[in-house]
Amino acid sequence: MSASPCLLVLLGLGAAVLTGCGNPLMVKPGEHDEIGNAYRVDPQIEWSRQQDRKLQIWTVDGPLLEQLRLYAGIEDGDTLLPTPGRSISRQAWEQRPKYHKGMRAHDVVELVAATLAQSGAIDVGAERLRPAEFGGRAGFRFDLRFESDIGVRYRGLATGMITQDGRLHLILYMGAQPHYFDAYEAIIRRILSSVILL
Amino acid sequence: MCGTRQLGKYRLTRRTLAALAVPFALAACVQVQPYLAKKLPSATEPVRVLLMPPDVAAIELATAGVPLPRADWTALAQDGLVEAVADTLKKHGAELIRYRRAAGIVPYAEEHLEAIALHEAVLQTILTYRYAPPQQRAALPTRQEGLAWTLGESVAPLRTDYAADYALFLIYRQATSTVERALFAAVSFVLFGFMQPTSQSVGIASLIDLDTGAVVWTNLLQGQSLDVNRPDSIRDRGERLLSGLPL
């Protein structure tokens, strides 16, 4: 019995997967980093960054311990999982939870929870959905908690908005509950406050 | 939930060490790769080192390469490693404290599982960014050198329950070929110039500061396996794994 490859991707154990996205670059504080062509954020501190199609993954200590995911312009039919490092079957692709135009904030909460659960996370909880600004526009925020297959408890924080033409911008932070989530939580909140829509 | 955690831990460890071992299958000698976070302050009293239950598994490889778990070899290796720890700590003037195994499949007390699971995740990260073979090693620009990882406050219950200064984790895997497989490998090499993987051992040790949770030292040992019927050679392998322990 082996761990789901998706969990390795989602929780970052996928060094191979992330390597498939190209060598990581350093993101530096003060340099407002563009996420897609949708928004910019101030990184506050140095991060290691991997780029996927509509996603950037930032981490300091390694994605298995903490990671910040910045999605931009998620469209109808897109998945929140990174592009797989190797080809997957049509069936596996179809089983991935997907974003659909017309989804509202509570649907996005369920999408994130379903994505985590399908990836192998255990006891996924997504709660406290509430209104929050995203780059000065009306958006939403919610909290996450789950456990990985090796028994590490994680906390998460998500914020996002749905544009007038139905695309999703989403920022998702997940960190191991002992130490790592707390270590970066204040920084993450400052990053979330620094969003500037383009 | 305890069972899930523990089974997950062993599953991941096996996968990780197996992945690491493959490129070194033909390594002719024992190699160690220590990393030290920082020099430890000199102690005025003997430091107390809590030895966590060593995670040991020994298998036999038959001609077809099918791994057969060997409980007798596993027990021998476990005893040999514990003796090596006792000898090494004695040489360093440190006091060995044995973890009190919980009854049942899970050897850990419930209140220690958080630290155990986080240690697994941190160790996996260290293996990925420090010990993976160069061609497979991922880059992490924010943690390019040394050891900057911690278990944070999750170690507090261990510190409280055992009044220890450090916790020592050991993982060891040993695969030994049957005589038939070794002969098959030799014949393959002579006839085709291709050496089949035969016997190998892989181990990793990590030392955790129970005051801060910081990972202060790790060491990876890889090499050919040894004569499993000689406890002294297992002790020697254990001492190599502990070489450079910063106490």
C-alpha cells in the first residue's frame, strides 16, 4: 500500500513533481510578485517559489511543512491540483475535483476540501467561511484543518474572490500545526493584506 | 487514529529509504553523510539522551529479488544498534535513557505522537533536500545549507516525561541476499557485465534538542550489507551511523 501520489503533490512531498515545474527561484521581500496576470502580493520574507500553469507554490522550510499556494484566473474545468509530473489516465483526470463557472464562495470551500480529501488528506475540515477583502474587492476567507497520511496535523487559511467573468483567484496557506503554521501565520496575514489586483 | 499514524510512519520511512538505497546498490563501501546544525554548548553535567524505539527491518533477497522479512535478523540488528548507542554515549560521557515502549502495535504514548509524526515529516524533508542522490535532489533556495528544521514545541511532552536533553531517532534497513542470489549476481556480472543489486544497508540517525525542538544533527549511512550472523559487525555499523554525534 503506497501513499497517493496526489497527496505527495498536494502536500509537497513531490520533490519530483515540483522539480517538473522547473528549478525553484527565490522570491524576495519588497518585490511585488505578479501572480499570473491577475494580482500582485508583497512576499514579506524570502520564499522558494515553484511555478505551475495558474499556480505558484511558495515555501520556506519545504512544502511538507508549510506552503503558500497562489492561484490566479482559475477557469471552468480547471483543477486546483498542480500539473502532474507524468501523464495520468483520463479516468484519473475526470475524478479530480474541478472548478466550475458559477460556483460561489461556499462551493469553493467544498472544492478545496474535496481536493484535499481526494489527495489522501484525512479528517478534512473547512469552516468559518466569512466575507473578506481580496485586493480591495469583495471576497471571502475560510479556515482549514486536516491530517496527512503520516499523522501530521495541518492548519490552513484560504482567501479568494470570484471575478465578474467567473474566474477564481485563490490564496491557500497550509502548515503543520506543531510549529510551522504558527511560525508564518502573521506573515501570511500581511501577504493577504498586500494583494493588489492588476 | 494512533494506528493510522503509526502505520503511515513506517510506510513512508520504508519508501524513502528504499528510494535512497537504489542508486547506492552497487556501492562497495560504507558511506556516511553527517549534517550538523551548530556546535552544541559544552555541558557541565552528563547530557541525558532519550533513545526512541529504533525503527529496524531486515529482509532477505531471494534469487527472484522477492524480499522476505526476517524477524530473527531484525531482532539481531535492533540489539546490535542499541548496544552501539550505549557504547557511543558512554564514550561521550552521556547518559542513555530508553523510551518506555507502549503496549500494543504502536510503540509510542499518545501524547508523543505529535512529535513523532512531525519528526517523520521533517526527516522526509531533510532526505529530500539533503540526502537524495544529486540527480534527483530538489533545490530549496531558502534552505540551501545546514539544518534549519525544528519540531518546535511538539517535543515538550518528551522533555517533561523523560527529563532528557536530547532525543535520538534511528532508522535502519538491511537487505541481505541469499547465497543463490549472490551467485546469480556474480554469474550475471561475469557473463553480461551487469551487476545485480545484492546486499545493502541504509540507516539514518537524527538528534533532536528537547529544549528547543531543533534538529541538531543527522547522519545517513549507506553501503553493502554485512554478515547478519555477526552481532559485532552490526554494532560496528551502528557505531558508523553514530559517528560524529555532537555530544
